[in-house]
Amino acid sequence: MKHSKLELLTGLFVLLGLAAFAYLTIKLGTGSLIGGNTYTVESRFANAGGIHPGCSVLLSGVTVGRVEAVRMDPSDYSAILTLRITSALKLPSDSMASVKTSGLIGDKFIALSPGAEETSLKPGERITLTESAVDLESLIGKMAFGSVDKKKETQEKGGDTSR
């Protein structure tokens, strides 16, 4: 009798642990662990390379939201991101959003830099100051073929490059 009661309690403990794990997995997957009260703002980027729904939104290194949607504006081919921010954070209207990378080749995220305006962004408004993603491939290409660019600059200035 004692042995079966211990097995029953152990089984209940394992089931509770699995239920807690499943709940946490669902909450993290949907990004709703940030908080119940949130609002959305938009931001427009020329290049949002690597950003997808579910990416983190950070302010001073603290997660304050998630990217809810990424879409393209067909009129000017820019990327429009919908950011879901915790309602405890009132962003000034002149805040800046930047696409950043954690580490050299790590995950992409949106970094917010608060402005100094007295007025704050209202739900649904757009962050107008943005900084697009840095294209590492083009930077590496420019560094690797930097001598080609110097030759071209010399030709444009009227210098002789035949030497």
C-alpha cells in the first residue's frame, strides 16, 4: 500500500512538471510572456534583413516587446514591422528603432532608443526614425576588394592608374 501511494505521488509530480513545461513553451512561443497589457507601433525600414515575427524588441538590453508582423509596402518596397510593446513603457514620439545583431552572427532583434520629446507614441502610430540592418556581406566585399575602389577613386579624380 505504501509503495503504490509513493508511485502515485511521483506520477502526479511528473504530470504537473510536464504541464508546467507545456504552458511555458506555449507562452514563450507566442511571445505573450512579456505581459498582458501591450500596444502596437509600426516602424519602416529600408532593409529589415533577418527580422521575423517573434524577434525580440529591446530597450537598454531589456526585452520590452516582440515583433508581431513583417510586411512589405508595395509602393516603395520598404519593410514595415509591427512591434508589440508592453504598455508599461511609454515611448517618446521621437524614439528610434534599429535592427541589431547579438554577437557577430547571432540572432537579430530590434533595439529601441528613447527620444527626448514630451509626447509619447500612441497605439498604432509609427516610429519615424529607423536604422536598417547592416549588410555584412557587402561590408566584407568592400574590405576584400578595397583596392579596386581606390583605383576607381583615382580614375575619377583624373589620376593615372596605369602604373
